[in-house]
Amino acid sequence: MRARFGPAGNSEDFPYRSSVQAPGWLAEMGLECYEYQCGKGVSVGESTARKIGGAAQEAGITLSLHAPYFINLANPDRSSLQKTIGYITAACRAADWMGAGRVVIHSGALMKRTRREAMDIARPALREVVAACDTAGYGHIALCPETMGKINQLGDLDEVLELCTLDERLVPCVDFGHLYARSLGELEGREACVRMLDRIQEVLGEDRARNFHSHFSKIAFTPNGGEKMHLTFDQADFGPDPAPLMAEVARRGWSPTFICESAGTQARDALEMKGLYTSCLEQG
């Protein structure tokens, strides 16, 4: 298998009004996947979701879905956890309608706790989320905890990998733009890519590592907070550069899913990433 590429949501040059047309449009471009966005809440109805799923199946597009942004696994309040469970199960229901196999979830905020304290809250919370999804009949959908871009958020690479050790069905969503931003530009270039991919393999084993989920975009950051805003590939003031990552993934023969989150140019930039990756494969 090879790596797959596609956008998060619909880019500015998407020529249609409905996401039902997105899978066919992306397939014509030469892309292979599409992440439906429910960041502000799960509002898609069953009929539309099933139409998107049918269009994706017909076009050969693999679907994933991004759950609401306001999930916080690190909040010890029981009512907050119940809300989080509701957000995630609603996202899984929509994903099930579409035939999407992965749902991306945020880990949460530190809320003035140490990183260890926040993780010790998030671990049992995620176990409850997984159990709730199983009970609701969504055990076939992989949850993907995402690495986060702001320094005060739970979700550096090691934290996400630790969460993924709780259940073999959990798939890390490694957002290389977020990791670049929260490291203030340190996680950039070939050596950094090698270290990050080696770390995924070390913690999860190669079989799980080779199929990780990923977000990628250039991201501007501030010295105190980390992530500030998503950029396009044409903007050169910040990174990361996708080329070293594409080269390393091709060298390893891994087959992750890359979802591009560029600001408005996500489909075009996903195609650029695929071109870089394909060139590396052809060069051996």
C-alpha cells in the first residue's frame, strides 16, 4: 500500500455547494481521501452523510471525520466527560453513516495542571470514551487522538502515543504542523522527521506505526503560545517543509493517510505533497 492524500474539508477553489460532490472532485484531481469537518459540532444529517459516503465509495475516496474541537479529555469534571462522550459518539454516528473509518479527536487543555496531572485524567477518560463507543456500536471506527499546536494543550507526540497505548484500535493523528509550532520551529527537517517516525514505531510497533493518520500544513507560531494560524504552502515565513517527511515516509515504505489543513488551499497543497511523495518513490 502507498500513502494517501487529501484535504480537510473543502478548499476555496471547490466549485460546488455541497460536500456530496467533494469525493468525485477530489478523485478527478488525483487525490485519495477526504476528512469531513465537524469541528464546530456534528450537524450533518443522516441523508447527507449517506450521500457523501456513497459518492466516496463510487469515487474510491477514503473518508475520515474530525470530531468537535471542544472535546477535553483532561477535565476531571464528570459532567464535562459526559459531554465529551456525547460529542465523540455523535461524531462516530455521522462517521458510521458515511462509512468513514477514522474519527480525529482533540486531547484537551492543561487547565493549570502539570502535563502529568492532565495525562492522568485523560487516560481513564479515554478508556470511558472507547467503552461508550463500543456500547453504542461504533467499535469498528478508529479514534485518532491528535497532536496539538498550542503549548498549553495536552497533546505533544509522546502524550498522544501514550494515549494510543490504551487500546490497539487507537490510531495517532500526528499533525506535523502542530508539532512544528509547539516546538517553536525545532521539529523541522529530515532529522526531526526521522526521530518522530522512529518514536511512533518504538511505542506502537511498526505494524501500527506504518498506517498512522496525519494532518499537515504550514503553521505560524508565537514564542509564548505555539500555534497562531494555519498558512498555505506558498507562504514561506514558517514551516514545516513537507519534502523531508515525504522522502522519509517513502523510504520506509509506510502507508499513512495525510490530510492537508492548509488555509484555503488544502486540496492543491495535498496534491503537491502527493507529488513530492511520488517523486521519492520513483527515485527509489
